[in-house]
Amino acid sequence: MKDYKLIFILDAHLPYVRNEVELGLIEEEWLFDALSYLYLPILKMCSNLQKEDIPFKIGVVFEPALCDMLADKVLQDRYRQNVQRKIEFAKKELERFAECAETKRLIQYNLKRFNDDKRIFEDCGGNVLKQFDYLARQGYVELLATAATNSFLPFFLNMPEAIAAQIEMGQINYRKHFSAVPSGFWIPSMAYFDGLDDIIRSYGYDYTVVSSEGFLLSDKVPPAGVFSAAASKNGLKFLACDLSACNSLYDEPGGFPQNKVYIDVENDVGFKLSEEYLAPVFDTSKGRRAIGFRYWSREEEETPYDIQKAHAQIWADAEAYVNSRAEALTAVKETGVCESPFSLLIISSDFFGKKWCEGLIWLERVFRLIHDNKNLETILPSGAANLSKQLYTIKPFFSSFLRSGYADELLTKQNDWMYRYIIKITERMIDLVEMFPADGSLKERVLNAAAREVLLLQSLYWPLYANDSQFKDFAERRFVEHVNSFTAAYEALGADSPDAKWLSSRETKYPVFKDINYRIFSRKK
């Protein structure tokens, strides 16, 4: 056993973007990009480390709606087509830059990456969840449960039925995709409020994760701060992310990814080349998009990206990260308040691979350096939660992992109109369960469809994206669609005239949470 522990948790989440009716939409590309730039590279990283007998541990959270997309045969086939189109495009680009050795090397690098993605994807049989489940059984990965959709649970502080529905549907979905029994529950956005621990604990979970503010502004600050677990009065254990560790990545002025030698993710040929040239890659009539071909660094005047220079910087940043964590943990241990301090880093799927292309290369290098360090080792989150038999009892402060640390982004002039719909529709769903406690056949399908609309409506993507001009139209369109669909179901049930055609249409368009039971919204006594 080494003295100091490092914990890594991947928070994998994404809006439900499958669309059976219309193909080639930009939002569906988000899923394919997540596969190409995050999930498949993580599996490649794990394989590399295993082959060299380098120990590593990582916690992983898959949003249940994302699980249903990753396991969807239709989307798997579409991804195969997507990655093949990019492979063919890379070959086309090699011809275009035949006389430019520097850019040609970068295109060859991209071509190898997409071929690796294709190979790893097929090795998984198209379902990456199975491989993550296998890694969990091997002890390398720990899978945490979470809510059905990326919902901001403090919104439902006075509606425990809504929180219970999110957790119960999350459990049902977890059992569908994974074989392990989760001991940890991931609170979406780490949005904790007083009393949530009782609800989480009632479902049998042993620990959860909160933001650093949750610890440092709690009623009694733990002696070791965020570097040791704490617990609530009911026995639920808390881990807190290490703010300093996270800032080294996510702090915009000074984080590692801001280095100018790294690739400029905003400067993608998908926004620069002619529609005719790009047509074989995507339907240009449905909007421009990034396709993963970026030839420039973050330096000014489109400086060509230098792979060797970037990799040297990755090495330096990985070493700086490991050294800084070792120094911080040494300082904590020297105080005598904690025998085995740890540092927890959140790997956000909004950031790794998406805003920092080199992020997974950095992470693999970090794991290698940890292995070489005589004082450091990685452990699973559950291991950190159980390092000490005696835990400091606290009441974590209301906080979240959103940029504001609280919820400022979710109640703005652009999105505050959404909140009243979310609350009212959730209340109506709870009422429907009492009105129709034991209905079957077509009516039960309508009730299940209504419950599905509510879970999707409760996602925090819609208010968050409404703040962004790039995603505003998509967020508002989807939000209104879910409102209208729930209203149609609600009125049909009230008039005792369920529409089978409408129902089939919604079930086809949103084949998510097929195992849903509307009674998860039952009123709590």
C-alpha cells in the first residue's frame, strides 16, 4: 500500500439525440464524437496499460439515457458509417496535402486514430458498455449509478417523488446494461442539497460525490478537508473533488489545456472547406459541424499543429499534475489529520476529447507516472470511501459542479421560463399515478410515455443550452416538444381517448427507457 491515493471519475453524459425520423442532424454527431474522442480512446488507454501490467483504477458514470443510445443497434450502425466516412475523408485529405509533409503527418495521425476507433468498436461488438462492464468485473473500473437523466435534483427539493423517479429509473436502466452492483451514486452535476443524503441512502447506496464547496462550506469543515471521506448522520459517505486538481485542467486562464501548443478545437475544416468537398462526410444542408480534422494549434495566425511539440507538453503537464498532487497530499499527511489522504479529479465528458483533444493522452501518461511514483497509487472511489473506519460527520453545503458553483446558470433571463413548466408537469405526472393506479394495456403505455417525457424534460441540458446561442434553438425546440408531448398524453388520458397512432410515433422517435413504469412517480407517504 502506498501512502497517497489518486481517484479519477469519468462523468459521461449527453442529451438523448437519437432521431428515427430525420438523419444527419448535428446533435447526433455529438454522440459519435463522444465515441471517437472519449469512450473508445479510454478503452484503448485501458488496453495499453493492461498490456504493460501498469495498474490503474477509474470510476465511470454513464447517464442512463446515454446508455440506451450506446446500446442502440441503429445508432451503432450509424456510427460505423460515420467513422468510415471520416476514414475515407482522411484519405482524400492525404491527396490534397500530398506536397505538404507537415500536414500530411497530422492527417495520417488522424487516419490511424479513426482506424483504431473502428477496430475497438468492432472488438466490442458495437456496444462499448459491455467492455466497460468487463473492465469493472476485472477490478479496473468502478461503475457508479446515477439519475435517469442529467437532472438538477435541487429543483425538486420539495418534490421527493421526482427525485425518487429519477433514481429508480436510473437503477432499472443500470441493471439492464451492467452486471455489477453499484455501491456509489453520482449526483448529476454534484448538485447536493441538505436531505438528499436520506433519499440516496434509502436506495442502498454507500457513498456519493460532492463538490469541494460542499465540504469546505459545510456545517463542520472536515479536518482533512477534501482529502478524506466524510459521512452524514445516516451513514452515507461523501467524497469531495479536489478543487486544485480540477482547476489545473478546467481553469480557463491557467489550466493545462490552455497551452498554445495544443490543438485548436474551434478551427476545424468542417467550418472552412466548401460544401461540395465536405458533402461525402455530412449533410451540409443541415448545418456546419466539426469533423475532427484540425491542423492548427492555439497559437495565433493558424500556426500548424506540431504533434511532437504537443506531446512533449503533455508529458510536462502530466508530470506537473502528478508532482503537485504528491506535494499536496504530503502536506496533508504531515498535519497528522489523515493517514491516507487522497485527491479526486472529475473527468468531464464536456471537456475531455471535446475541448481538450489531448486529454486522454495526458491521462494515460498520468497513470504511467503514478505507477512509477513510490508514494502514489490509484484507487476506486469505493476504496476511498472506506479507507477510514471513523469518518467525520458533516452536512455538506448546497453546491454543484456547474461553473458558478451553485445554480446561477439554470435560472437566467434566457431560461427561467422553463422552470414553471418543469415543476407543473412533474406535479401533473404525480397526480396521474394517483388517478390511474392500476391501468393496463394502451392506457398504461400512454402513462409510461408521459413519464418518459417528464424524465427527459427534467434534464438540465435545456436550461443550460438555452444560455448558448449555438445550442439555444435546439434546446428550446426539444424542451417545447417534450412539454407538448406530455400535454397531449395528459389530455388524452383526461378525455379517456388515448391515441394509438400518436403513442406509436413517440415510442418510435424516443426508444429510451423501454422498461419504464409510470408508478415510479408514486406519491411518497
